[in-house]
Amino acid sequence: MNFANMTSAHFIFIPVVLFVGVVIGWILGSRAARDAFAMELRKRDARLRASGSGPAAPNP
């Protein structure tokens, strides 16, 4: 592989593409984690309601 024929665009384009991929992954991952946490809270609330104790009252 002859690196002399490579343009300087490689040194700009490749890190930019990697950075964009990391940002998109971060956004999609945080969204999935937030949705999973909300689903777990809904399941916990439904379980408490089904057992008859209802949701716990917040402390004043």
C-alpha cells in the first residue's frame, strides 16, 4: 500500500465518519436505555397494583 498517493482528505474524513457513528450510537443507545427503564417502572407499578398494595406514597 502506497501512502504517498493518499490525499489529506483521508485524515479528515475517516475521523469525522467515526465521530458521527459514535454520536449516532450514543443517541440511539441512550434512547433505548431510557425506554427500557420506563418499561421496567411500568412493570413494577403494574405488579404492585396487582398485588393490592398500590404504588408507594412519596415521603413528604
